[in-house]
Amino acid sequence: MVTATTDSRRWWALGALVASMLTLGFDMTILNVALPTMAADLGATTGQQQWMADAYVVVFAALMLPAGLLGDRFGRRRMLITGLGVFLAGSLIGALAGDVNAVIAARAVMGVGAALVTPLSLSVLPTLFGPEERTKAVGIASAASALGLPLGPIIGGWLLNHFWWGSVFLINVPMAAIGIAACLFLLPETKDPASPKVDTVSTALAATGLGALVYGIIEAPARGWGDPLVLGTLGAAVLLIAALVVRERRVERPMLDMELLAHRGFLFNTVAATLVTFILTGLLFVLPPYLQAVLGHDALGTGVRLLPMMGGLLVASRLAPQVVARFGARAAVSAGLVVLAFAGFLGSRTTVDSGYGFVALWLTITGLGFGLSLIPAMNGGLSALPRDRAGSGSGLLMTLRQVGGAIGIALLGSLLAGAFRDRLDVTGLPAGAADTAGESVVAAHLVAERAGSAQLAASANSAYVHGMGIVLLVCGIAALVSALLAAAFLPGTPDAEEPGAPDMAAERADARQ
């Protein structure tokens, strides 16, 4: 048995990956702060604003799976650097853009870069770290990625207070450049020349199928689930993904290795990670409007007030390896989901008069549950991967997590919007103003300000908190059900071996080049 490497540079290499993940992490939320300013300067409609945000998500989810395969075949460090370079180029295009279409195009280019970086950042970890250190490494990488969520509004709010809206793109340039330099000098190259060749047809089916799925999910809350475009897009997604599965089962070296899904450790850890992402997106989706519209904080203040979640996550990133070592991965993931469920149930008790202190409490518990459940699940999924499928397997894991997040935003967003409209009191308003007020709590406040109606503003706050409570209650129930599923089906140890499972230490040695 070959022992894990003792090369001290592996922790510096992890720093290179952290720089990459941090850049992507805060970019996912930084644009939301700038959208109102960009809409005013560029004359963007509501639909165009949505696509300025969503072009990134659609391309990101659609290309992650083939991106992992490219890293396996041509070198993971090479593809990481390429992805960061593409992300940097897209950021420059966005910073210099003069119209809405250029911004949307820039976001799509950035999605291509992010799709290369995300799965390959994770696929390198099993090569660098043995089982005894991998949980800690995954925790650090996950914390870096999650740290970007509250950092985005903080950085975006500060930049908009001092510079023009293009600065929210320009900030990515030095960050991506640091990531490229760190990968060049610190990260060893790993690849598998015997991995499957890039199948153009399968890649096209995967990209268009996942793209259509995410597009339909994103459009459904605004258009309605019965809208012909939404139904047609989701139907096309089902057909394209089914065609991909049929094709992959017939080829000798498939891009989408169905044997991975037959591996209990990989399958159920991936399902657990996807469910955690679904729940977390719901918890985070409802908070910014509550902090901004109901409590009256600005964009920078909102970002700062999301930091308690990071405190809980940082505690969990240190606690998770100890919990796994003592009680096993199954117990850690299940316990983390129970904590996440408690956070959802507690958050559902929030009222208009609760104040920020109560929110900070359940946000901290959310971060703790998130870290305790996601970090062992991600580590378990990565540990179960054969070495020659590290890139494609981690790409599949991250793709499912991204789709889970999109589904969470779409389904829970629809639930929130419906509850808000049903509870909002628009008595006495003209039909047009009533329709506008029902779009969102922010729109309701604008209508109330123009009409000079304190009653409408109070009703909007009450209606939004009611809808937020329903969403958080659903998140709590989903987390509790997920905890029961994890306790029933997850392997009981962080690196549970099954018949035929790979010798990870030996394969790490073989993969290092």
C-alpha cells in the first residue's frame, strides 16, 4: 500500500484552490447588489435584469459535467488555469460593457470559466490529501466558497458607494489573476490519459439538456409552471437527458459513467449534498429582501448581517472532521441536517418585530448545520470516486448540487411569491398599482412611498414575513426528511469501502505526475 504524500506544498496548493473558489463564491451574489444601478444606467427591463443574473447560472450548470471530463483527459491544473482565464476575460467584458446584451454575454462567458473551475477544484483534493486529511481540506474549500455568499453583497455595496457599476466585474480580475498564479506555481498537474475521449454528441446533449432544465426552472416562477414555454423547455430537457443516458449506456467509455451512480457511497452522498444545497438556497433566498425592505438596511449592511452564518460554518468546518472521526460520516451528515432543520423551524417563527438579533441566532445555527452536513457528504462523495473519474465524477456531483439550488430557488420562490400576494392588502389601490405591489416586497414599498400609504408598507412587511415563515418551515421539513434518508442509506464511515472500491492511496500515487 502506498502511503499518502507528505509534500508540505499540498496545503499551499489548497490555498490556490481556495483563491479560485472564493472568486467564484462572491461573484454569485455580488451582481444582485448592482442590478438596480445597472438597470437605471443601461435602461434594462425586468426580464433583462433577470438574464443578467441567470445567464451565468444556466451556462455554469450546463457545462460542469463535460468540464470535469476535460480535466481528467487534458490535465486538471491546465483546465483550472484555462477556466480562471476565461472567467477573467468575461469579467473584463462585463466591466467595459456599454449595453445590456454585452453584460448578458459577459455573464455567459464567466459561466463557462466557472464551469471549468468548480468541479476541477474539488477533483484535485483526493490526489493531494489522504483520507485522514481530506475532510479538513474539503471543509476549508467549502468554507471558502460559502464565504463568498456574504462577501458578495459587502464588496458590491462598498464598490457601488465609491465607483461605477462596472467595478463589480473589475474586482474579479485581480482575484482571478492571483488564482492563476497560485495554480501555476503551487498546484501539481494530474490527469488520466486513458480517460474517455470527449464525445461531442454527449457533450452537446448534456449541455443542452441541463441548460434547458435550468432555464425552465428559472423561468417557471415568473411565467407559471403551466406556461407553454416552460412546459416545452422542461419536456425538451427530459428528452435530451434521456437521450444522453441511452447513448452513454451504449458506448464503451462513457462520459457519464453510470457505474458511479451504482456506487452507494457516491450516490447517497451526492443526494445528501444536493438536498443540503436545495435547503440552503431557500434559507438564503428569503433573507436579503427581509433585511433590506422589512428591516431597512442598505446593500452593504445586508451583506454584513449575513456574516453570522459564516461564523457557524467556520465552527462546523473545524468540528466536522472530529465528528466524522468519532461517530462516522453518516452520523455527522444526519446530525447536520437535524441542526439545519432546527434552524428552519426557528427561523419560521420570525415576526416583523423580531429584530435582527433573533435572525442572527438562527443564521448562526444554519451555518453550523450547513457545515456539519455538507462537508462530510462532499468528502464521502469524493472519496468514493475512482481516481480516473475524479474530474467527471466531481463534475456530476457539482452539477447536481447546482441544479438542486436552482430548483430550490424556483420552487421556494414560487411559494414565497404566492403567499405574499395572497396576504398583501391592496384595498383602495388602482388595478395597475395593485399588480405592481404584488410583484415583490420591494415593489410594494415603492408603490406605498408614491401613494403615501403607511398601511400598504406595513401590510407588505407583514405579508413578506408570513411568506418567509412558510418557506423556512418547508426548508425545515425538507431537512428533517433528508436527515432520516441520510441515517437510513448513507455509508457509516467517511471512506466506507464496498466490494471493488478503489484503493485511493495507490491511485493517488498513480495519478500524480
